[in-house]
Amino acid sequence: MRIKSKWHKKDKPKSLEELASVLGFITWRAAQERADKMYNAGFNFSSQAQLLDVVGEFVVFLLQLADRLCYERLPDEQRQQLMGALAQHLVRTLVDNKTTVSGPGDHRAAVVARLNERMEAYAEFGFADGQPSYQSLRYLGQCVDGVMGGTENKWVIEQVVDIEAPEAIKNLKKGLNDILKQWEEAPAA
């Protein structure tokens, strides 16, 4: 996946909110690509809403991964500000897409509830050497399987754990590293 993670105007300092916006785009794109790859690999999606729910599961997984990666690089206050802005950006994007696919409704409450539930679960899993634990990957697979479940979609968990999650992780890490490096090297405001 090609990721645009370079600032055009490098001499202008960027805010954490601008970083969150770029990181949100990278996260969304990585999640969407994984769901598309699953579709192209022959997994059956019964609707656009189901496909969007799979994207949502990857988004939450990548959000918690970004938080753990930023924990190692940013002071706590900056990390919290960045992750808060990133979470808000991703929630808005999910809600906008759900509204487009499913029509008007209180999608925000459902998106935030799922986000909080998943983040709480992911907090229980280990993270070492810049990588999520196998249990974390397996949990993502189970969440995606829960969305796609049924006899027509065998091997969902294995597909997510072995193929889709590692690619999503690689894409997020590259984008995150690129934008944080540029942000750290940018002149102070």
C-alpha cells in the first residue's frame, strides 16, 4: 500500500491535531485495504455495512497499536493529545461512512461504545518489541469473525492473524514513523 506521509511544506510546524488527521487517514486507509483484500481473497460480505464493520475492527486495532507505539516516542501529555485527536478523527470517519451506508441514525453512540469495549479488551494483551502479542492478533481475528461469521466464511481468524493484521501493522508503523520523524525534525513553532 502506498502511503502519503510526507509534508509538502516542511518548514511550517505541524500541530498534534494535524498529525492526528494524517495518521487518521493512514489508519483508515490501512484498515480499508485489509477488508478489500479479504473481499478479493474470496471472503463473503453480505452488505456494505458488514464490510464497514470489518474496517471498523481493523481501525480500533490500529488505534490501540498507534497508542502503544507513541508511548515509546512521545511524552505522555503529547501522546494523550495525539491519541485523543486521532480517536475523534476515526470516530467521525466511521460515523460518516455508517451514515452513508446505513442512512441517518445515532451511529456515534454505537461506534464509541464498540471502540471503548475493544480498547478495554486490547489493554489486557501484551505488547513487546514494537509488536502486538499473538493474543491481540487472535482477538482481532475473533472480532472480525464475529462480524463475518457463518459457514460461508471459514478461516477468517487465520486470514486476519496470518495475513491481514501483519500487513496492516507494517503499513501503520511506516506511516507513523514517517510523520513522527518529520514532526520531531520540524522547526519549533
